[in-house]
Amino acid sequence: MQALLLSTMMFGWTLITLAIMFIPPANRRLVRTYVAIAAIMDFPHWGSFAKALGWEGLAMWRQWDAALWMQLLIPLGTFTIKIAYLAGVFGPDKVLNEKNEKMKTK
């Protein structure tokens, strides 16, 4: 039951992400705020991961299966991408001009 609830929540999160990123008018501030919130949301994920495993489970990291590593490393990778975006590593943002629908760099 928890897996179903979690998958439904993640599907909703995906739809919100697509709406914010691709439906105009998405302005620079909205997108950057969204990415910052998404980065902050990784911390409760890691906290609940650690609480679910407990100290003993965390200490047995060499015995983790692929699913446990995925729960740790995928969010770490996406967190790194979010922080890199906010730091401007990928270059300037491109904002859709509402009037003529052309991309311009900010």
C-alpha cells in the first residue's frame, strides 16, 4: 500500500514538474524557486532513509542490495544536478518570450 501511495505522489510530482517547466509562461524566478524546493526536499528523503534503516542497517552498507543503493544514489545525483543548475554551471537560463514565443537568454 505504501508503494502505491508513494508512486502516486511521485507521478503527481512529475506532472507538476512538467507543467512548470514546459507550459508557458514559465519565468526564470518560478523555475529556479521550484528547483530550489526540489533540492531541499531531498533532505527529508535521506533522513527517512536513514531512520528506516537505523544505525545497524546503515552500518551494514556493504550488504545493501541494488534497491537500497538506488534509494541513496539517485537522489544524490539529482541533488547534484539541481545545485549545479542553481549555481549556473549549465549556462544562462533561456526564458520563453510571451509575445513572440522565441527563446531568449537571461
